[in-house]
Amino acid sequence: MNKLHEANRQSWNANAQFWKELRDRDQLWRKCCDTTEIAFEGQALELIQYYSKDIATKQICIIGSGDNYAAFALASLGAAVTSVDISENQLAVAQERAKALSLDINFVRADAANLTLLADNMFDLVFSSNGFYVWIADLLGVLSEITRVLRPGGYYIFYDVHPFQRPWSHANVETIELVKPYWEVGPTIEAGTNPQYEFHYTMADLVNAIVDSGLLIRKMIESPPSDSRFWQDFAYEPGTDKRLMDWRINPRAGLPAWLTLVTQRNL
Ligand SMILES: C[S@@+](CC[C@H](N)C(=O)[O-])C[C@H]1O[C@@H](n2cnc3c(N)ncnc32)[C@H](O)[C@@H]1O
């Protein structure tokens, strides 16, 4: 058992109601089936469709599934989806929403670093997204498990916050202020009743763990956000300040916001 992952599980359990209420505000989760693109950033949906053709015939695993928008979108395209999250409370919210959307999804509570509930070579595609790696203490453990559950030739595609966005202060959008060195990975500890442990990996940390797990890198994309909400808060509602997309006003907009990688298990 990974103690830091377990602590993060407690913290996600404690915060699940907050996230449920935030997502219920705009009800966007109801639209993932008809408007699948709202569940993805960083060209991830286009890449999934390009590398994993005939999606309706695929077995897909979403890890660190959180709000499950990607799971809802891919299930509505006909894929057989398994949704894995470490927090039972996060999964309970997702399960309730899947029922409301009449989607048949297999929900599994597990640490992504220990997927023993899932057999070897099971999936055509594994996917993770936005804000997953920040919770992971054991990068190689997670990537080795992803590799194991993928069938030979299967793809692991993810997008996440680009490492170049991590060292800056978020206090004021109009100034760019370094608050830690790029190489300071952490963990940073959010103290409180349920302390949580966050990691800010560098590009090299991610790429080396991918390579060491045996996955091959097929494509890398560094992109801006599609909407100014990225710079505002955690809502999915459209951002209200379009000026934040201009790097002359918001200097961090001059750096990539998303890192998207397509990796493949060897045949
Ligand atoms: C910020 S959310 C983002 C997830 C998803 N991409 C989304 O957009 O909702 C992070 C999710 O990862 C889950 N998580 C954190 N650590 C995990 C781990 N070790 N294994 C599996 N899931 C984990 C949390 O419970 C939470 O639901």
C-alpha cells in the first residue's frame, strides 16, 4: 500500500461532495454524451480517434477518472469503459451520474499503482487526463501497471497540466513570478484534517518513467487551453475574461498549458 496515495484517497473522499456540487452547477456532465469534445483538451479526442479507430469495438480504461467526463463521452461512443479511481466517494458520484445518463460503465476502486483487480493485456486504450499526475507519488508504479493492463500494441494516451505551468505564482495573472524551481517536484503537503500530497513532475520525470515502463512514445503535443476558464478557476463553464488568452496580458499564456502524449505498448 502506498501511504501517500492512501492519504490522497482520504482527501478526495472528503472533498467529493464539494466537487459534486461544483459540477452540478453547470450540469455539463449531462452533455458529455452528445457533445463529446467538452470532455477533452489538448487534442486528446482527435488523437484517441486517430490511434484507436472503431472506438465502439474497444475496451478502454480511464484511470484517476474523477469527474468521469471522458468515461461518459467514450462510453457514449460505444466503447466498453472501465473507470478506475482511488476514491470510493468520487466513484459513487460518477456511478449515480452514469445511471442518470443510462451508460453502462464498469467502476473499479483501485490505486492506479496497484491494478491487481484488472487482468493483464485487457485494454486497447488506457486514458488519463487533467490533474491526475499531481496526485501520484509512484510514477513508475502507475506506468508499469498501465503497461501491464494494455494489450500488446495498445495505446496509453493522456493529457495533463504541462510541467512548465507548475513553478509560477497564481496570485496575479498579470505578473509572472517564480515561486519554486522547476525541478522541485515535492510533495507539497496541503495540511488539514485530510492532508494531501501533490507532485509537480518535470517533462524528464514523465518521459523517463514512460520509457522505463516499456511504453513507446508516438506523439507529443504542447497546447494552449481552448478557453480562458483555464486561468480562472476549476469550473467547466466558459471563462468570463477572454483577455487571459493573450500572453501580453497573462504571461503564463505564453507557455503550453497542456501536455498530451500518445504512447504505445510494444507489439
Ligand atoms: C483532479 S481529479 C482529475 C481526474 C479527471 N481527469 C477529471 O477530469 O475529473 C483527480 C482524480 O484522481 C483520483 N486519484 C488520485 N490519486 C489516485 C490514484 N493513486 N489512483 C487512482 N486515482 C487517483 C482522485 O480520487 C480524483 O478523482
